[in-house]
Amino acid sequence: QKEVEQDPGPLSVPEGAIVSLNCTYSNSAFQYFMWYRQYSRKGPELLMYTYSSGNKEDGRFTAQVDKSSKYISLFIRDSQPSDSATYLCAMSANSGGYNKLIFGAGTRLAVHP
Amino acid sequence: NAGVMQNPRHLVRRRGQEARLRCSPMKGHSHVYWYRQLPEEGLKFMVYLQKENIIDESGMPKERFSAEFPKEGPSILRIQQVVRGDSAAYFCASSPPPQGPVGNQPQHFGDGTRLSIL
């Protein structure tokens, strides 16, 4: 079993839809949770960074962490064609002050006009 | 405010040659991480370095791979005697040291080096 599971998609939605992306994990030591967006032939771009449980909102993006269920989500409101990319979840434990990130496989999202 | 810089962006090598990948972290960042991304797979941790120190190399193959982050200059990931299976995108990330009650700081990535082995 992988430490982090993420449905690879692809996920296709119309412009303006609400998108829900999810990851599950098995390691209860994870405390730091991130979402990255990766466009083709580019590096991952940090979208959201959350410590421990709870919700975090930034513009059209909302990240949720449920540590009791070992489940994290990213919601994108009013999706745009420019949101078409691969979304990677990543997480790490608090291990000596550095972040060894464990990534999901990524979900490919396509937003069509 | 330049981000993480990686070069070259593309590197082609023949089997048996050496590959050198360079990474300059963001200004003020003293922690460097290397990850490898195989086609249709997520990123896999390889090695974590601070200036002049390898902190964790548990994700790096024991043979042919080495990494350094000298006092001056960029971090280098070196692959000797490359084989076809080394073809991948190699990403570098950097972060500042841990701060405050949250501790760990987020990592910012470069655009990677795409290594192709002929």
C-alpha cells in the first residue's frame, strides 16, 4: 500500500464548476499537508500549505485536512481553463525540522470552456 | 526575487556517460531537496542537503548517484555511468530553515532538468 493515495483522473469539468480533489494517507505521523499545481513541462507550484487539521482558504482555493480520517481535500471554486493542470498532494512528518515530502501520484484536471 | 534555478533544462546523455544537474536555491534558503519524477508517477524524494552537509540521502540509489551543496555555488546532483532507467525529470526544491511554532517551512520547486539517456 502506498503511503499517499491519489486518484490520477483525468478529471474533466466545465468552466465555472466546483472541483474537489482528494488524497488519503496511511501514516498518522504526517502533520504538514500541501497542494501543488504542476503545468506540463514545469515544476510544482505551491498552492496551499497547512499544518495539522482544519481548513485554509486562499482566493478560489480551500484546503481541508481531516487527520482522524487521514483524508485531505482541495476545492477550487469557479474553475477556469487556466486551472487545467496536474494537482499534487504532498505531506510530511515533523522529523527533526525538515520536510521530506511524500507525494501522491497527481490528479490531472481539465477545465473546458 | 528569483525562484529556484535549475540548469540545464534538458540534458541528453549516452549510456555510460556522466550527468551533472545544478540547482541554485532561492535567496535566503539554506535547505535543498532533490526529487525524481518518472513518467506518469509522482515525485520521489532523493536527498536533502544543507550547506556542506548531506542530511538525508535515504531516497538516493547507493551506487552511481551523489549530491553536494558546497559552501559557495549551486547544489549538484551527479549521476555516473548513466543507464536508460535514469531517464526522468529531476526537480530541486529549497526552503528556509524551520521557524516559529509551525517549524517546517514550505518547499519551492524549480522547473526541473529533463534527463534523456540514449
